[in-house]
Amino acid sequence: MTKRFVPVVGFVAPSGTGKTTLLRKLVPLLREAGLRVGYIKHTHHDLTIDQPGKDSHDVAEVGAEQVLLAAADGWAMLDYAPRRGADGELPLAELVTRFDAERLDLVLVEGFRHEHHPKIEVHRTACGKAPLYPDDPDIIAVATDAALPPEAAPVRLPIADPAAIAQYIQARLADGRLSGADPRDELLRRCREVRNATVEPRA
């Protein structure tokens, strides 16, 4: 059976731009539209969900690589020895597979700026930072309070109108234009297409 991969859209911006603020407004709108939403957040802080002195923490301290905490209102899996990419980072594609794909329609990703997946840049002129989209072809739209140059490739979305941003995401999802497959498989597919492309013979 082919494994189902959840479509992904990322939100990227320098720290303090308001990514989380926007996501907190978008998630209820997407849920109202009938979408089941997951969320991945890249953090530079240590993992501190478990607490020293608890049984689960003590067992992890002596070598358990994965710990699952189960409670009446939910559960959490802690992986203390995750698989990492060649650069030492946690690959987004690996993390996405940890979701139950049958229970979600979309995963929103905050951070992972250097990974390859569809992204929406959050840009505010008051922050005084240069936009990211000129150097990142994976940015499909910019949620901003500024005008974009006529030649800009991404779609401009009004940052003050979360409903418009939610509608844009829904349209991209409905058209199948958000990644619904493992990015590694998609990369292999494109490489095969290039390799198998017919080269016109020289005259």
C-alpha cells in the first residue's frame, strides 16, 4: 500500500515578524473550512516536555531512546535519538511522517527556512528586514503590508486579512499544488525526468 503524505505549507520570516500570531488566526479559519490541521514548529530551545524526577524522565536518562507519555487527555512521543540529515539537522520530511496522515488534511510548518517545501513568507515593513523571496524559489506567496514589485514571482497576500490567506491555502490545496508526497520521492522523480529527457541531436 502506498503511504499517504500530508500536504505541507511553511511559514518563514525572521524572528519577531509575527509568524505565530498569523498562524493562531489561520488555524481556526482552516478548521471552520473543514480542514484537519497539524503543526510543526522548529525551535532552538532544548526539549523540556518531560520533567526530572518523573519515571519517564529517569528511564530516558539511562538510555531509552524513545518515550511515549500517555494521559487521559492525549499522548506525546519523545524521541531522544532522532535520525538526522547529513547537516546534523532534523529533516522536515522525516518529521512529517510522524503524523497520522489519515487524520490530517494539511500540516503548517513554522521555521525550517532552508528546507524545500511550499512556503509563505511573512513580511512586515515595520521590522525593517529585507524580504526572503528573492533568494528562495520555494516561497509561493508573501503575506505582507508592502507592495511587491511587478516582476515578483510570489503572490502577494494582505497580512491584515487572515481570511484571504486561508482562502489562498485552500485553493492551493484543492488544486493539488501543495506537496502531498514525500519531498524525497518528488526529488527523485524530477531527477529521473531530467535523466530520461530526450536530448535533441546536434545538426
